[in-house]
Amino acid sequence: MQRIRLRYTKRGRLRFTSHRDFQRAFERALRRAEVPMAYSAGFTPHPKVSYANAAPTGTGSEAEYLEIALTATRDPDTLRELLNESMPSGLDIVDAVESRTSGLADRLTGSVWELRLDGVEPADAERAAEAFRAAEVVEVQRRAKNGMRTFDARAAVVSLEAIASDEAISHDADRPTDQPCAILRLVVRHVTPAVRPDDVLSGLRAVADLAPPVAAAVTRLAQGLLDDETGTVTDPLAPDREAATAPLENQGAAAAAAKVPATEGPA
């Protein structure tokens, strides 16, 4: 059985698709592309697709991951092209590698987010970011199944800074551009309970009274293994690529090196 790991995007208006919507679109694409999927056993077999840490509905993303199991060998790049022919524009498969290491989900320990705040002056956003960074604890509330839950949004934030608009990477071209706009870059550690970009926005409102007049456009730029020393997030598919190009006698060592301790919980 061959396993393929894919990175896909949610761009533009397609950021409003839910994870269930994406699942339906992706499984249709698998059928149209005649991918030789492996299926689960039981009375209701379903294709073996493992989704990892999907972004919340309403947020864009350049770095969503999943893994599929096949009953026959396929070239990852060819498979990616075939799937893209059947996927809606905006839900794009942008990378594909053969799984040669274990623990993809365990390598998703941090995310890089971009927050576009239309109607907010960049200087105001920078002052709010400074206040957030200076705080030891930033308590926010989120509605859960059992009512409102209060938790600290500060501890999981590795970095938060305002950046120039020409440094922005997000693909939200449908957003208005005829008003002031601030861009925040956020690196967050995946913890339990998950700290999401909207929690950080709630924290900015709490510590600095920053309240954008319109909803923020949020895009995940990357997710992967968080380097605590540098605060950067590395490509989680890199170990699979390295294992594919390593000499045969070294592939076992490369796979072992790719294993990392389990995270505290998904974001």
C-alpha cells in the first residue's frame, strides 16, 4: 500500500468552505481522477484519507495537510495534477510527496498566520501588538459545548508583529483596498485548548482596545514543526523528500530522525 501526503490551499472566497465541504469536494476529485484508493473495512467502507489539523471555517490557508492510502503505486506529481483538474479553483493541491516517514501529525506543532485588519492604522496595530507581547497573561473567552470557557491566549503566542503591506503573502484579493490596512504576522504554538487567530484578536481588544471595523481576513501561511530557538515553522514534508533522495542504506536513519515527540494537542 502506497501513502501520499498532500498540501492544499483555501484561497479567496473558498476560505468560507467548511472542512466537511472540502472533504466532499476532495472525495469527488478522487473518484473523477480514478485514484486507486484503499478503503476501510466494515459495512460502510470509506476511502482512507487522514486530515491533519484543518483551519477553521472562514480562514484562508496556504498550508493544509492530508494523507491518502492507495492500492497501487502512483507518481505524486502526476496524482497532484490529476486531482487539481477536478478541484474548485482556490482549493488547490500544491505539493505531493510519498510518505516515507511516520508522524506527520506530530510534526504540526506550530502555525504562521497573517491577519489583515482593514480600517486599522498600522501604527495602532503595532501598539496593540506591543501591549499583547508585554502582557504575561491575556485571558479571553470562547464559547464551547458546555458554555463560555476562559483561557490564556498569550502563552501560546511565539511572536506577534506588524509588517508592511508589501510584505503580505495572503491571497485575499477580494478584500477592500481603499482604506487604511494593518497586517499582523503571528506565530502560535499548537496547545490544548487551541489558541486561534480570533482568540488573539480578542486578546488585542482586551489589552489595547483594538477593534477592527470589519472582520479580519485571516490566512495560515505555514504549519509544521516549531523551532523553539528561532521561532520558525519548518516544512513538515521535508523529511519525506529527504528520505526519498537519501541512499538506500541511509533511509532508515532519515525516517527515524523525522520522528518527534507528540504535541500537547491539535490546534
